[in-house]
Amino acid sequence: MKVLHSIAEIRQEVKSLRKQRSLDNHEATVGLVPTMGFLHEGHASLMRKAREISDIVVISIFVNPIQFGPNEDFERYPRDEQRDLALAEKEGVDIVFLPTVDVMYPSPTKTHVSVAELTDTLCGASRPGHFDGVSTVVTKLFNIVKPDHAFFGAKDAQQVAVIRQMVDDLNMDIEIVPCPIIREEDGLALSSRNVYLSEEERTQALVLSRSLRLAREEISSNPQMTAGQVRALLRREIGTSSIAVIDYAEILSFPQLEVLAEDTVLQQLNGEVIMALAVKFGPTRLIDNVIMETKGVSLHV
């Protein structure tokens, strides 16, 4: 595994490795897993998926400052470079791109990539400018690495929808591969920010997966369940935690991310809907979601 820090180095290494691993009738493919580091089993599952369908696996580790708001946790975002590199090597990663802020942004960037409409709700509404920062850095990584596939976790389903829209709109020749949410045995979705939680906050945070599971069961058993009833159920269940502070508890169409009217009967819709949560436990903001089909009740967790 090679650990590279400059754009010139990684471009050359990817080009060289692609040439080495190509056969007469098959050009070697490159899979990219963009991360902000402090890697966990969720990231490892992305690397394994990348290894499964790509000839060369690249991960990036970069805490991107332009996707953090002025009062967010950029400075204290958890970092552990040596632990990250050990996990990447264990998962068979070929190249780790580990740039500094000065490498990625040698001067204040005057170009930003912005995806409209899909960023008007959920985290896009709660964190203004966040997805402009995400779309911009992902575009830069795509241009640097030139992957054939890029792998993103479904825990941030809005991010997946935004990046897919960006790739489609800009005719990028990259397949976006969403991968399932990885959870602890008790249901808590894995997140680098879980390290912030106290023991009590960690216990209380289980209300997220519990409320989503309850809402999914209710939708499955009640063909007349409306979007308004789902929102009320989610808020009521999250409210059983004495310390939970709701940012949003929403149900929308997916991947369009259009807010469903209160009286929308879910089982009369065609396609998928997403139940999405963002809730604070102490200073820590966690997100979670379930995407489900509105006919046939085929669920993706």
C-alpha cells in the first residue's frame, strides 16, 4: 500500500498502476472511497465493496474544511492517521491519498460546485453551504484520481443523491456505488462522531434506529399510513429520550428528496421514500435513515 500526499504523486501512481494491471482485453478499473478519516467498519465495508468490483482501490483521507460551517466541529473532528492506515492496509487498499488543506486548497477557491433543489432539505437546510463544500471536494477528488467507481455509505443518503445528480448533470464517467448502513449490534449506525458520545448519550442515541424501525413496521402494517402520521410517530418516539434535540425527522421521496404532503398515503406512491433523522445528543449531531419502497415493502437499511 502506498501513502501519497501530493496531487502529482497520486496521479502518476494511479496511471502507472492502471497500466500495470491492465490486460490486453481489459483496462484495469479504479475504485475510489472518499473519507474524512477516523475509519471504522462502515468505511471498511466500502473498501471491501471497492475491492470486489475494482482492480485498484484508492481511498482518500481528508477532513474537508469547506463543508463545515463556522460553528461546527472542523477543528475537533476526530483524527487518527496511523489507525486509519492500518485499517486500510488490512482491507487491501492499494493507494491512500492523504493530502493537507494546503495541497487541496493552495489558495482560496473561487470555483464551487453547487447542486440545486436536492440540497434544499434535511442537512442541506440545516447546514447551509455544506453540500457545496462536499460537491466541490468530491469533484476535485474525481478529477485527481479519475476513478471508474466511487463508493459512498448510505447513512448520508442525501449526500449519495447529491453526488449522483452532480455526476449525471456534469456527464462524469463514474459509477456511484451506494453501500448499506453498517450498524452496531444494538442498532446504532456507525459514525466517526460516535466517539464524542458519553455513555449516557450513547444509550439514548439508540432511539434513532428504534424510531425508524417502529415507523417502518407501522407503514408495512397500515396501508393508509400518511406522511404526516410518520412524522408524528418519529417525533413522538424520539421524544421518549430526555436529552434528544430534534433537528429534523422527515419523510421524503427518494432520490428526488421532495417533501411529501402531510396527507400523502405512502402505499399509494410508486417508488422509494426515505425516513431521515438528524438529532443532537449533547453537542453531538447524529444522522440516520431508512429507505423503503412504497409498493411491495422492499426495505433497505
